[in-house]
Amino acid sequence: MPRFDRFTPIAMIAALLMMPLSSPAMAQDKAVPTSQIEMQLSFAPLVKQARGAVVNVYAERLVQTRSSLFAGDPFFEQFFGQRMPNRTEKQSSLGSGVIVEADGVVVTNNHVIDGADDIKVALADGREFPVKVILKDDRLDLAVLKFETDEVMPTLPIGNSDATEVGDLVLAIGNPFGVGQTVTSGIVSALARNQVTEGDFGFFIQTDAAINPGNSGGALVNMKGELIGINTAIFSRGGGSNGVGFAIPANLVRVFLDAADRGNASFERPYVGASFEPVTSDVAEALGLKTVRGALVVSVVEGGPAEKAGLKPGQVVTAVNGVPVEHPDALGYRLTTAGLGKRAELTVQQDGSEETIPLTLATAPETRPRDIQLIEGRTPFAGIRAGNLSPRLAYELKMASEVTGVVVTEVVRGSPAARLGFQPRDIVLAVNGETIASVEDLQKIAQSDPGFWRVEIERDGQRIRQIFR
């Protein structure tokens, strides 16, 4: 309230008393409830509509652990070694899931059920059902489960996550810490977040709705009662919610679910045949870009879809089908959700000019037979399985699509190769100065006895040279 003294003119006092307590701008931006009905507004109707479709997911796995009875005892460890008595333990994990089809189809995170021997879901009413895994993918961290029922189950309709905007109200529904089904509210804090998890997928919805351990696989719901995301990860130092949670967008969930409905044994993303890097401020300035966003083309695989479409190193992909691309992970998301067999229109900028390039979306091809063989004999390579790299095999091994050569697909446990440190995804480049271009080349040199082996391999982009005798 204004303060007056006895010298303040009466007219001024009257004018001040007529002024509103807040500024006109504040009055326009904010409003108080004007009726009893508005004061009773609640999320409860929306929760009642959605909660029946959110389930708890229980996963159990049996693991062999070394008995702790003699652990640390030098006498028993010396004489029994690996023959120390082992025991089987049952490990359990808890997560959430969402019923998306009325016949009992559930979507959850792959990390909730990964490696499980027994998986069950518990409905909101407490009933439990065993489930089988229809499709899972550790790259996307998604899994589709199915339980048998004669009932028509409640479902959450899958919304268009691309219509979601920063600031939209959302609800997160799941089973945090195993306390039971819980609902939290918040807003969409950001879109297109990447570098969130260790997987190679990077396009998340960020929310400040409280998400905690056990919420994984649960629903992120908009105010229409639609599923717009599967809650997946949090940023936390203590294990609890700090208001920074992430969800896999529903549009990707829809594409993944379609693959499961078609009976696909695995989920495949489109093969582009090019590598990309984020656009930095220096790159944007050098290329004359107005904004620091997009996917910079670094290299193009000869004969691949990108080269056939006319994509060239140095170009920047700024949009797919008219939707802006923030970074390379966003480009991968846009192409994946566009769908295999479709054609995507890439907006490309270079030297201040812009053009549209059509790109046909297909799976990675096996350009040459993989011819996987087990290497045996008196050689450092004894115990490895090696194959000829192609875009298809590189995709299966989670390697860059442009790599070529002979790759280690498996190392037999306890073999000479294992003891010498060979690892899956090692690329054998040369042996004793001879280039290894095929599995046959490796087999041929492995059958010789040169007395020593000068081996050159590539591991995670680094060249390693070793000599074995």
C-alpha cells in the first residue's frame, strides 16, 4: 500500500487509492480463480483416464556368484582357485510399462527387462501376468511385451510427440522405488536433448515432472490423455529426482511398435551411408549459416544412399521433410520416424545456397558376404571369429557404417586370442606388413609359421601395433 503523510494533497491521495495494486502487465499475464468451479480444477479426471494403462514390470534373473564363505582366505583360494564353490542368486529389477494395445501389448524400456529370465506385469488393480518379449532394442532402449488375456485392456493412445512444445503441462505415471503407482506433474522443459544415455540414440523430451528409479518405462502424458513419451532416464547425483528427467518420444515408440506388430525379429533404422558431426559456431561462421544447428556431412560412403542422392562432404543438413534438425542425433531420429521404404526430403545448405535432396530410406546392405570363420592353429588369432565387413555387419556390430576390412565378431573365452587381448569389433588391418582385405587373407597367413607376428589392428578409431612370438 502507498504511504502518506499529513502534507500529501487530498487529490493525490484519492488518485493513488484508485490505482491497482499490480501493474497492467501483471494483471494481463496472471489471473486468480473467479469461481468455485475454477478453484476445484484437478488432474484427477485425466489420471483416472490414464492410470489403468500403466503397469508395473517385474524382471528376475539368475546369476552365478562366487561363494563368500572362503572369500579372501589365501589357503582356500590357493588350492581351490576357480573351483571355489559358487551359488545362484536371484536378482530382481522393477520398472513400469504402458499398455498400448487392448490385447495386452506393453511398451517399456529395454534396460528394465534386459537379461531377465522371468518377467511379469502387475496391473493397477494388483493382478499379475507373465509376459513374453516380442521385440527389444538396446540402442533405442525400448521393448515390446505381450501378456495373454481375454479382456479388453485399458490403453493409452499414442499422441504426436512432434506437436509437443516447451512449456506444455505433462504428467509422469509409474512406480518409483516400488512404492506403488504414482503420478507427478510438471512441464516439458526442453526438446531434442541428446548425449543423455550411453546408447547411440539421442533425441529425448526433457521434463521437470518428478521421475525416480522405478519410473523407467512409465508414461509421460499430455493434457489430452495421450502418451507422448516413455520415461527413461534422469540426471541425478543421489539417485533421486532433481527435476531433470528424459523420455523417449512417442513417435519413435509408434515406429518401434509397428515393427513388433509386423513380427520383425529386430528393429532396423535407415542406412544413410554418411557420417555427420554437430555444427559448431566456427563451422557455422565458415559456412555462412545463420544459426548454429544442423548436421555437417563429414564423409560419404561410395555407392551408398547418400552419395546416390547427391549428398557431399561439407554440406549441412538443416531439416528433414521441413522439420528443423538440431544435431546429427536429431537427423537420425527424423529419418527413423519417417519410416523405412519412404523418401525423405533433406534441406541442405552449402556456400550460402539451399537445396532439397530426396533420400530413399532403406536398410543397410550386405555388399559382400560376411563369410564368418573361426581361426585355429598355432597363431595369436586362434579363437577369434572374423568376418568381412559390410554396412549390414557394421550395423549389427554397432560400428560406423563407413568402416571396411576384416572384423573380429567374437573371441572364444580362454583361447590364445582372448589371453592376448583381442576384442570383438577389432579390425585386423595388416599382419607382417601384408594388408588383410578378407577373411581368406587372414586364414591363409594364420596357417603359416613366420616365427613372429607383427599385427596392426584398429580399435575404437585408434591404430594399435603389437608383436607376438
